[in-house]
Amino acid sequence: MKSYDDKHIKNVAFVGSHHSGKTTLAETMLFEAGLIPRRGKTEDKNTVSDFHEIEKERQGSVFATPLHTEWRNYKINIIDTPGLDDFIGEVISAMRVSDTALMVINGQHGVEVGTEIIWDYIQRFHRPTVFVVNQIDADGVDFNKVYQSIVDLAGKNAVKIQYPYKTPDGKQAIIDVLKMKMYVFGPEGGKPEKHDIPDDQKAVAEELHNELVEKAAENDEELMELYFDKGTLTEDEMKLGIKKGMLNLELFPVFVVSALNNMGSGRLMGFIDNVAPAASEIPAEQTEEGDIVEPDPNAPAALFVYKTFYEPNVGKVSYFKVKAGTVKTGDKLLNVQTGETENLGQLYIVNGKKREPVDQLTAGDLGAVIKLKETETSHTLADPDKPVKFKPIQYPQPRLRKAVHAESKHDEEKLQEALKRIHSQDPTVVIQYDREMKQQLVGTQGELHLQIVDWLLKKEFGIKAEFTKPKVSYRETIQRPASASYRHKKQSGGAGQFGEVHLKIEPYYEGMPDPDSFPVRGKEEDELPWGGKLVFINSIVGGAIDARYLPSIKKGILEVMEAGPMTSSPVRDVRVIVYDGKMHPVDSNDISFKIAGSQAFKKAFLDAQPKLLEPIMEVEVKVPEDALGNVMTDLQGRRAVILGIDSAGKYQTIKAYVPLAEMYRYSTTLRSLTQGRGTFTSKFSSYEPVPANIQEELIKQHQKEQEEQ
């Protein structure tokens, strides 16, 4: 393939709802450009894009797949993305390096749930967007209804460039109001016949043409003056205005195709070539330091890794976009995140699993390199003499968390390595070891996403894993003061053990004044690893306990606090006053006072009206208006405290505090209640008291587990 400059490179992310036809459209474009001899089908498991075994098995995209094609002296890089929300990380990665989003709409359904979710991300990334209504030749397609659903989504800036038409003899046609021509297709699709617009459509086409002229003129002062002078614009002037409107996110062209029957793909590729913004035309990206990096092929080299993939018999494949300069095979670039130097080795351009070696790639282009040692997704590789660092991709937090362990203990270490690799390939799979609960956690975007993780573990790593409900990290504390003493005495022939401790415990709060009933001879405040504080006060008078034994008393108390008396949950926010005790001149030692301190604390704790605390999450749930009641009812059943509801168009955002224990599988429930249109985010807020009935159940459950052990 010849080398292209940044003005002739178009990077397009194919996005859209599940089964909208993205993969089929990409396949058709590759065929039209002559890059493949025949078109594959997802049901035949032979498309260029969906090449992974699991994609063939599911007959749908799971991974974002880079492709490329050439059309009339332009190179079009395509990233074909999955349509299911569980794989939104793949869409986000593709959007980060694309210059235009091509939103494919199923003509039989119009804007769907997946469309709405992806549209939110398009707006976040500020990407110029082309809407493509697919399957226009299917029975019962109502284009006007579909177009209205696009307007409802994107506003009046969604403008028809084309609309479908049936000729009197039943042939499928597309009327193009930019070129003011009608394209008539045969049963097999392919290259159409060009005709003048028929008389019964002239008035409609001219009205749409005039609307398009006005919309194009609005985006440039010079074009507006030309429009006022002439009353119209030439096709080239309109293309310029459309491009500027797309860049300003004030014009979203609407095209129509039948990807399956190869109708309209050539014209769409021509529009991408001639009108859609090139890599050099979109706003330059900022570095983490706020500097602007222009896509200048003569600047120092800098590339951004947007995707990592592991291929059998190949290993690690890193997909990147050249942000600046020209990279060549064998170049040595600095990984700005790790400080390591990477040898690029052979560079490739990609079509699915097929890689074509190239000598160099210039600013704006997409490529791949294999076996980079220290480089992961979101890393920047740059000229060592002129290093820059691009902002990392921001992925959504997991919506489903489960504990995972290998069915065979012999596979545990292997499981850890496999999970690390899966996270490397898909950063939305979040791996975390909970030391407190002693469990390995895996976070995903939903149940289907988790199924993919399970599939990869079984098929690619040979590991059978079990996924279970994760344990909740509770805390224990007290609600009133209590005092206790404990004498530890042990005699076993030789030197004995003796230590007696008298102490008082109180609930601690920030700003708490020192006790007025005991002298404060020493005070230590410890920030506990699990949150909260222990305040330890020495109030010993008259040498009842030697000062050298106080650290041992505190150590014994901390051991109890690490695994509390009620449910073995950590204890927090307690003040301990050691005010008396006894010691023996021969038998007293550190271990004696450690035991006495721990037992005295345990006795006092159980007499101080102990209370379990649970983690509370701050949750925001975005739902369509018609599902608000059902979602609210469900949240209330989860012991949620509703803080408020905000309106934004057709959606309502519920803000609430919800116990973490009640959030298990919430993503699945929300999807069911909203037909997939609801989304939510959550973050830790605080620890709050558990209701008495639930506390009683948790204590009984803990006691049962202790007995079984």
C-alpha cells in the first residue's frame, strides 16, 4: 500500500446498536474497494472483522477491530466496534483515535438503546458524526419514522443527504440531495445507474437540497455571503460548509444504505473521502501538561496506544495512532509512562487478523506493532529527545463485581496471570484483590461481559473458574462507654505469666475533648488501615503498670480491632483509656499484657452496645422517564435513601445513597427494568449503621461459619 499524508487519511469508527449492520457495512466497503474478492457474512463466520473464535461462536462483534481500505486516493481506516453496552470499552478506545463516528442505524428499528448510549460517548469525545440508516430495502422500513428518531436523538442538526425510494418497476433507489441525482440498484446491488430525480420527487428533493444549502452556509461567513448573493451554493461550496458544520458538531449528515445487498456503500465512501474531516482537520490533542501536539508529519514522533490484543501464536499486538511525526520500522521510542525504550520492530497496517507490513506510518495514521515489552493501552511512545505524554483513556467503572477463584487450587497462580492478561486486553475488566476479605474480585460491565471473561479463561487459558457473590467489608464500632478489666495469670513450672489491665472504651469522634475524669499522661492517635481511628490514652498513675508494657497492651487491642468480636470485621473509631492494672516483679512480660489488654478490650467492647457499620455507595441512576417509577420502587426495596431527581430531556437522573450489600447484580436488574436504556455510576460514600434485624442475621451467619470451620 502506498504512503498517505494526513490530509488523505480518514479514521472512522463504525458504531451503533447491536445488529445494526456495522460489520456487514465494513465488509461491503472492503469488497467495493477491491481489498477482498468476496463478501463474508456473520452467519457464515467468515467476515474480515469478526475473526475471533468467540465472535464466530456468538455471530457478533465482541472486540473493536481495525480495518482499512482505499478509495479514490484516500485511505479510510475503519474501526468496527461491538454494539452491546457490555463492550463499551471497545467503543471508547475506538472513539479516542477516530476522526469521525459513523453511527449505523437499523432501518427496521430506528434509534435503539445502544444508539442512545453510544451517542452520549460521541458527545463526550466531540466527534463529527455521520448517521447511516441501514437495511433500507427490508420489508416495512419507514424511513421518515427512522429519521425522526435520529432528530429526536441529535436534534435538528441531523440533515438528510439521502433518502430511499422505490422506482415504479420496484427497484431500490437512493435519492441524493447533495448531488441531486437518483441512484438505481439492481437486485445484486453494486454499481448503480445514475438517473435524474423523477418528477414525483423533484419538489421533495429540491426542498431538502435547499435546507442542506442553508445548513451548509450557516457554518462559514464567506459561504453565507455567497448564499445571500447567489441564492444557492455549488456542490463544492456545500461540501466545504458541510465539513465545517461537522467539525463544529452543528451538522450531522444522514445517509442510507443496504450493507447486505451492497447498495449505497460506494457513495458513502466517496462522502467520507471528500467531506468527512481528515486526521489533520480535527482539533489537535492536548498532552497531560496542556501542550498542543499538531499532527505534523515532520515533527518529533509521538504515538498513542489505544488497544492491546493477544493473538495465539503471535503474542501481544499493540494498536496505535501516530499523533505526530513519522514512525519507521526499527525506530526506538520512549515509553513515557514506564521510562523504558521500546523497539518498534516491524510496523503493520491491519485488516482484521491479516497484517500487512509497511516501512513507515505518518501523523494521523493507524497501525500496529507486535511484542512491545512494557507498553499497555493508553501509553504514549515518543521521541526520547522530545517526549510528550497524552492523556489516558477514561473507562467506565465496573457495574458488576464478583469474587473469582480457580476450581483447582493448582490453577490459582495461573488464574492471576490470566486475569492480568485479560485486563491488559480489556481495561474495563478490573482485577482487584481484597486483602481484608481475602478474595480475588473481577469487575465487568455486566453479566455478558463476565461470560466473555469466563470463556477466555476456559478456552484460551484452560482454567475453570468459579464466580461467586463477593463478601461485603463491614466495620464494627461502639455506641456507649464501657469499662472492663482482665487478669492474665499462667503458671507452668518455670517463669510464669502475669498481667492485669483495667480500661475504659468510648465511641470516638473528630474533635473529641480529652477525658476530664482521668489524667492524660500520654496520648496516641492511630489512623487505621481500614479507616477510622484508635485513640490510645495512658492514664496510669502510681506505677501500677510499667510504661514499657503499654505498647504491648495497645498491640493486643489492635489485634482484636483487626478482627472484631461480633463478625470478625475491623473495629474503628474507638478511644481506649488504660487507667489501672497490676504487674508482677518476676512473671510480668510483654505477652502477658498483650493478652490482658486484648481480653479486657473484648469484654468492654461487647458491653458498649456494639454496632455493625456497612459501606454506603453514592449512586446516580440515569433512566428514561417512563421507567422512573419502577426504578424508584426497586431502589427503595434496596434500602436506598433518595436524595433527589434531576431532569435532562427524556431522561431522569436519580441520586441516592444505597448500601453496597444491596447493589449486587443491580446492573442486570436495571437493564431489565429499563429495557437496557438505564445506566448508573456508583462510588463509596461512608460507613453507616446496619439496621438491627440485619445486624442480628449477620452475627448469626458469622457464628454459623465459625462453627463450620
